[in-house]
Amino acid sequence: MDIIKKNRKDERRILIAMIVDSVVLGRISGKWDKRGLFKTKWANVVGKWCVEYYKQYEKAPQKNIQGLYEQWAAKSRDTETVRLVEKFLETLSTEYEAL
């Protein structure tokens, strides 16, 4: 089940909220499906990190998202995917700063 069906802009805003806001992340984590809730692969990858972090610490990862990325990247053998997820996170950071 996708929670975002309109456009990527909405998807990105919700993902930013999951990264920085514990209340939003708490509400979404209860509905999180193993396949994810977003249309795009990258959003589901990052969303999964957030949900797993919330289950362990009961708060949003905020700046710790970088560490979650680094742990994931160290285990990944697909350097192209690692590069794309890094770029995706950079654009989310830029959008967050603009908000």
C-alpha cells in the first residue's frame, strides 16, 4: 500500500518529516509495511532506516540519518545504488533547509 499517490514532492516532504519529527515517524512506523509505503525505491530505503531507528530509540533519527546511510553503504556491494541514495539524501537535506 502506497501512502503517497499524488507526486514525489509530497513523498519527499513526508520522508523529511520522518527523518526529523518523532511524532510523524511514530505514526507512520505503526503502518509501515516491509515493502515500504512510498512509490520510489530510494524513499522506501530511507523510510525503512527511519522506522527501524524509531523502533530501537523511539525518536526520529535527525542528524543520525548520515550514520544510518554510512552503515548501509558499508554493507552494500552496489556502488551505483550507494551513490544514488547519497544523492537522494543530499537533495532531501537541501529541501529541508529550504523549508
